Amino acid sequence: MNFTDTHCHLADPALRENLPHILTAAREAGVGRFIVPATRPQDWQDVSDLAERVSENPLWGNIHIALGIHPWFSDDVSETDFRHLEQALKASPTAWVGEIGLDFYDKTQTQRQRERQIQVFSRQLVIAQTLCRRVIIHNLKATADIAAAVKQTGFTQGGIVHAFSGSAEEARVLTKLGFKIGIGSLLLNPNARKIRETLKTLNDTDFILETDSPFMLKKEINTPANIPGIAKIAAEIRGTCVEEIAKVTERNADALLGR
């Protein structure tokens, strides 16, 4: 079986310092393709350098990168950053735009902070649409505003709403807009009931697998080698076999990556 980890921060110091071992372990687990997002301008070069490093070691697998500004860093974004993002994307024709999105989890956020997140998100959607790039979206408590921004900007390139934790109704809103739902390490938490119920309702064409490495696990560093474990739980929830989960999620990842 072959798997893709569609969201892993391999350029993060927690993984980068031990990258050969991590990628070898992933390959032994059947995970040979990775989508690696950036979160802020300071990360863009690290992610680009990582892709070049891995390309020189074909046994490590295939890496596809995304460059963008995470909503956590919206307050610090300047016009120069948007120009640099466009330049970086033009220099890397296969790069997606990400990790972008909205995070309204913190109830102490001001309205101005939320509006600024929407501005930064919308601006990056416009860049992605102009350059015909897919996006990776971070979404916490913000599905309605994400959908509104997608519609308002006319974004039609699709992509992934990663680490999804919402309801079946929210998932349907997003899949109708052309996005795949990122099913990930939340499944490793038996108390995460909502995503399990949502997963039961998704069509085979609606979802892909991810880890969000090195994050999401409380007592250990998450790595892409955990993808088969996520697939096993997904198979149990959907009443099928791991081989079928691998088949449909790889087909969905292929579609996103243009294969």
C-alpha cells in the first residue's frame, strides 16, 4: 500500500534535525509522498530548501511544498510580504499556497483581529487564483467565513481543508466549494467523536490523509509514519479495509496534485 501525508511540517526543527531517519521510517510504513506547508515568510526558504534536499535523495520520497501565511501571523503581514509571496510562488511553479486560513478559536480575539485574518486570507486566495494554485486551509471555528471569502474572491482552484474537526454539515459546505477534507491525527484520540461521525458521512472522493507532524500528539513527536495507523482507524469507522482507504485517498491526492 502507498500513502501520502498531505500535511506535514518537515521543515520544522523538531523533524528537520532527524529528517533522514523520519523519511526512512515513513517509507518503511508505505508513506512516500508528502505535502509540506509553510506558515510565515521566515519559513518559505526553509521549505524550499527542504524540497531541494529531498529531491537529491530519491529514496526519501516525493515532496510537494506550499508557501503561505498562517492566520496566527496575520497581524504582522505587510504589502511587501504579499509581493514576496507572489515572487516565491512564481519561482516555484508547482508550489501550492498554504498554510492559510482563519482561526477563530480564541474567544478573546477582537473584531479587528478577525477582520485582519479575513483580509490576509482573502488576499492569498486572490494570489492563488491568479497563479492557478491549490491552497491548504487552516480552519478553526470559521467555516462560514472561509466559505464567504472563497465565494467573494472567486477562488476556484480547490485544495485541502486540513486537520478537519468540524461537523458533517460544515464538511459538505467545503466539499461543495471544491475542497478535500484533511483527515488526520485527531482520529488517534478516541474522544474525538465529532470527526469520527463526520468521516462516516463523507464520500470516497471527499477526503485525504494527513498527520500535521510534528504536532497533534501530546506525549510524542508526530511523524508521517503514523499515516497507516490513521488509515486503519478510518477503515474501521467507515466499515471497510485499510487497502480501500489507501486506494481512495491516494486517488484523491493524485487528483489534487494533477496526476
